Amino acid sequence: GEAAAAAEKAAAVGEPQKMNCTPRKTIKTVLIALVVGFVVFVLLASFWLYILLAAVAFWAYLRLPFFLGWIASECITRFAMFGYPISFRTIILTPWLELRKGNSPKLWLLVQAGDFSLANPPSLKCPHKSFVTAAAVQILVTVDLCFLWPLIRRGELEPLLIHIGSIEVRQATLVFELRKHQLNINGLVRELADREVAAKLGISPGAPLDRAPPAEEKQGCSSCCKQSGKRMPNLLRVRILAARGLCKPGGSTPYVVIKARGTHIASTAGTLVYSAPGDRIGGEEWSFNQDFMLRIDDSSTVLQVCVYNDKWGPDKLIGQWFMTMKYMVTNPAYCKHREKGFKTSADGVMSGTFLLCDSAMRGSAMRTLGPEDLGEGYSGEIDMRLQWTFSPSLPPPLPAPEKSAIAQLTENSGETALRMGNTLELREMLARLPLRLSSGPVSIDEVSVSIKDLFTGSVGHIENELGSEASLSTTADTLDELAYYELIEETADVVHIKHLPLDPVSMDSPCDLNEFVERLVLRQLVPNLTKVLFTSGLLASALMQVIQGEWLAMAHLFETLGEDIAEDLKNVVTCEYCRTGCAPCRKPVPPDSSQPVSLG
């Protein structure tokens, strides 16, 4: 009431009335305030968010080579190498497209890889971690895209023009190493094949590739291997049924020899079932009906079935068939055979009619000709039944004879030649590929090669110098990793090549793949390597490694021979209780015996 009275009094005397301009709080004003505040907050927060995202993107860009190296290592190791370790620390890919008026577009790609490594076989536990390493590899490749227009317009694939601008390899190492009496390159081939077979059988990559009988499961096989029931094959059963289409034996009878990694098993002579005139028997058929069993636990072994003509003098090879053992599990049809009647089963059996090639292996490779075609190399057919499986009743294998590194390398090269087939056909196939290649300069710098173990017999020089295999393993367990590998590097002996250049293959006259390999490798790499060895003093170093290796091999031989002689003398020495010398005496010689010792 007092305020109203004061207002009326002020109005009466003519004074201005004071007004309250403060906005009243309504729902609408509250909502507007909230929206404006949120917009201001987002603008301020997004600024710092953009800063954060830019920092993360910059960090990812800097770490991208490591991420690409990890991706490439994992993909190649898991999918191409079946778990066999291969690694790239960094990979930098730089592609760009060149567009010039009047010229076809070209795709450029610069590949830079850092710290490449191909591991030694993990099962051998070699002193060195890696078989091949390279600190840096750089390749510049140009692909002419002129082939795209005919391919899109007419569906025709014209030769792909590829120019390798440059190849640079720096600080590469290659270590030939013996471990457990096995050469590492042979172990690499074997482990790759075993891993491929294990992947097909469903054995976990982490499980040991165990071929031991079930009684030994507690010692070797992992739980995943026991649960799956899958075991690596160790026994090959072969049944030779009949052969036909052979060259005319000329009065003699054919027989079959099965060869596998140094093991040869011969059948008896075949029985003539049907005869037909002519140079070839044609409908003539020889019956064998014989079964064979071979112990094969190496998936990289090449099985070779040969048919010989029994005659006076050296027997003549009139037909042969071969197959790498891993394909019996992974792809049984990857061999020369007749499609009609060819059967496979889940228990590892493959049976049917298999095609024989001639002694020159013409048409034997599964490249351009199909499985039923041998071309001019056709030399007959043989009916067989094969099964490669795991046998739990097979006794433990006898210790394998110790082979020198050279013998193992020769064995590996011989099987590789069988897989490649006829050399002339291989070169013709390479020449027919739709590729036209040229290259710029090739530079190989700071190369280290260890070759001493190739000449140390069956024991590596590091094992000879650091002790036995057990001592080497103990050393690895007692020392930390860095100290152990420093010790290995001090013990290892290598040949160093400072610089090895190769001249360009002219871009004006691109060549096919066969000619490219011949011009780059056979005409340049081998002669230049020989030249570098002769002119830079490296030949003396290499020869010194050879001499040292041969000396170590002879020392190991004499040491083994001395142990054998000592063991023989120990077995024939008799004491006063046994004077006949007819058997080894099991009683010790009394130290005070005055009787003469009989050496029997």
C-alpha cells in the first residue's frame, strides 16, 4: 500500500516513474540460453578437437612406414609362408601417375623397405636368427598403362611394359649355416612344406609338427594336436599295378624303381600280359602287382617312380613320374595323370593311371600343359595306388646318416631340377608370358656372405669353435640375447663384397622374362661377381674359408675316427679272467695285474 501511495504522489507532482527492465525468466528464454551456450562450447571444443585430430594424423603419417611393414610381414608370414617368419621393419610406398600429351599414361611406384629379414628355420635353432637380411632395399618401377585400352575395348591382353628404373640393396647378409647336421637352406625348404601340409590338415601353426607315435605324445605334441587327432604323415604305401605304352624293350623286361631322398626300392621284372607289334607296345601291358612301403617324414621330398629297361650293360630309363610329397595332401591332382579313373580320398589315398615322361623330363612340369598332356615327352602310363599317412605303429627312425653341407646342397638342387622339369620348356614358358621388361642400374653394396659351413663336413664351424650342440644351446640359455649374438658375430667368418654393380637392360628394346633373366643374371651378375672376387682380394678370403672349412671337417673326421678306434680297442681288451679274446670282457682289469694284456 505504501508503494502505491508513493507512486500516486509522484504522479501528482509530475515526477517520472521508474520501470523494471529485467527480463522475466520464461521457458523460452531458458531454452535460448542453453542453445547459445552449447554452440559456444562446441566451437571452443572443436577447435581443440581439430588440433588433437591433426596431431594424431601427423603421428600416424610418421608411423605409417612401420605400420605398412607390420601389415606386410603379418600377411606374408600368415598367408604365403604358413607362419614361417619373414619381416619388414618399414615399408614406404610412393605411387604417382604420369600424364603427358601424346604419350600413354604411366604408373610410377617407388618401394623402399627397411630391415628385411628371412629367418632361419625355427626348428633348427641356428646360431644366427636370419638366413637373409638387408638393411635397405629400394626399387623404382614404371608400368605403361597402354595395355588397358585394348583390354577394355576388345578384351585382348597385350604385353605389359615394365621398366625397373633402379634397384638398390645395401648391407645385405647371406648365411649358409649347419645346425644339427642340417643345412639351413634345406631346413627352410622342409619347414615351408611341412607348414603347408599342417595347414591343410588343420594342425595349429603353434603346434609342433610331431610325427612320433602316440606313446610319445606326452613329450612332444600340444593339446590342440591331440584334440584334433591330426598327425603329420610319416609312411608312404605304394602299390604298382601295371604299366603300358612303354618303349619297345627289345627282348628284355621292364622293372620299376621308387626313389625318395636317397632311398631306392626296385621291383621285380614285370609280367607281360598282352603284346602288340610296333615300336611302342601300345596295347601291350606289363603287370607288377607289388606293394612297397617307404618311411617319408619330409614334406619337401620328391617322390620319383622310374621304369627301367633291364638289359645287358647299364639299364635304360624309359619313363618316369614324380611328385612333391606335400601335394599328396594339399593338391593330389597336381601331377600328370589321366582324369578318367583318378580317385582321391580323405585318408590320403590317390589312385589311377599316371603318365610317364621321358628321361629329358619333357612335359613333366605342371605349367602350360594340362595334367593329361605330356606333349612329345609321353613315354607310357603306369597304374598305381599311393597313400601317405601317419602310422602309429612305425618304430622310431634310425639316426640319419650325417651328410656334408655340399651333399645336402646337391640333393636339394637335384630335387629342385625335378620340380622345374625340362629346362628348355621352362625358358619357352617364361618367354611366352605377356611381359616386356627393361631395367636401369642395379647396385648391391656392402654384402656379407658366410660360406665356411659349406666345407666343414656335417658340423658347422660355430659349433666346432664354441663347442657341441648342447654347449651352444647352454650358451644361448645362460647369456642374454645381446651378448649371445655378439659372441656369434665374433665367431662367424664371412666374405665381404664392397660394391657389385649391374648395367641397365636397355629400355629401347624391352625383352621377355627369359631374356631379361639371362641378360641381368647370367651375363652380368655371375661374371661381375667373379670379377669382384678376383680383383678385390675377396677370392683369397673365400679360399681361406674353404681351406679352414676343409681343415675343420678333417679334424672332425679324425676325431670321430679316433673315438671309434678307442671304442673298438676297449671292446677287445681282456683281463686275467678272460684270455681267449673271443668276446669283449666286461670285467675291469686289476690295476696290480702283472699279466700281459691281450688285444685279442
